[in-house]
Amino acid sequence: MNEPTTLPDGLMAEVADLMVAALNLDIAAGEIDPDAPLFGEGLGLDSIDILEVALAVSKQYGFQLRSDDEDNVRIFASLRSLAGHVAQHRIK
């Protein structure tokens, strides 16, 4: 299992802002529970939403999130896990 990534200051809020903008969510970025599931209960995203988030992350941070990545369930489990993945892989 991977060691937890220490997130740079503000990265989780930045990723939350990106998600809200990409999906036109009716929630403020600061209201997203970092540990709540993104799918189903929690934020309630579906697979199309996740594709939109993946595209926005790719454009913003310069690395590709692939639909066939076997780690997607872990990567998109929560805002915290997504921000941790961004912290480990971002180019920009």
C-alpha cells in the first residue's frame, strides 16, 4: 500500500475548486468533505462527471488520468485521494 501523500498547502482546495467549476456544482468548494465518497453517497458523482473531472485535472496539472487505470477506484474515492494523486503526478 502506498504511503499517504502530504498535500501541499492549498492543493485540496484548488482541486475542489476545479471540480466545482468543471461540473457546475451547486456547492461551494469549501463545503466538500475531503473524505466523503465522490460516487453515490457523498458528492453523488457519476462516471460522466468523473470523466469531466479527469479532463479538467489533465489540463490543469499536465498529466493524464486514464479511464483504464486500475487505480481509478482509489484515485476517485474522495477529494483527499484525488488531491493526493495530483500531488504525486502533477507536472505543472
